[in-house]
Amino acid sequence: MQLVLTVFAGAIFLAVGGALVRVLRGPTLWDRISGLALVGTKTLILLVVVGQLSGRPEMFIDIALAYGLIGFLSMLVLAKYFEAGREP
């Protein structure tokens, strides 16, 4: 089971790299924002998998929940900011 989780963690890590490419090279602002949301989601999954690998999933799930809440609130703030018509 450890091998499967390790391979899965590596695949998620590569997916985070792909999403970071979208954040850096996205042609529009909305592509960059959606790429940033994707990085946050993949990081949550990676935290839970690392928690399972370390044998302490309860600690990593708490961290993932806090990180998810911060990511959700930051996406709401960005959407509200750009909805008001203020471009960077």
C-alpha cells in the first residue's frame, strides 16, 4: 500500500507542476486564477496522502482543512475584487 500511495503522491506532485505552468503562462487572468485554484486543490490531496504515508493522517487532515478554507476565502476575495472592475 505504501508503494501505491508513493506513486500517487508523485503523480499529484507532477499535476501541481502542470498547474503552476498554467499560472505562470496563462494567456488570461482567469486562466491564472483557475490554475491557482487547481494548485490549491492538488495541494490538499497531497497533504492527505502524505498524512497517510506518515501514519498520522489526523494531523495532516486538520492542516488540509485549514489550507482549504484559506484557499476558498482567497478565491472569493479575488472574484469579488475583479467583479468590481478593478484590473491589475
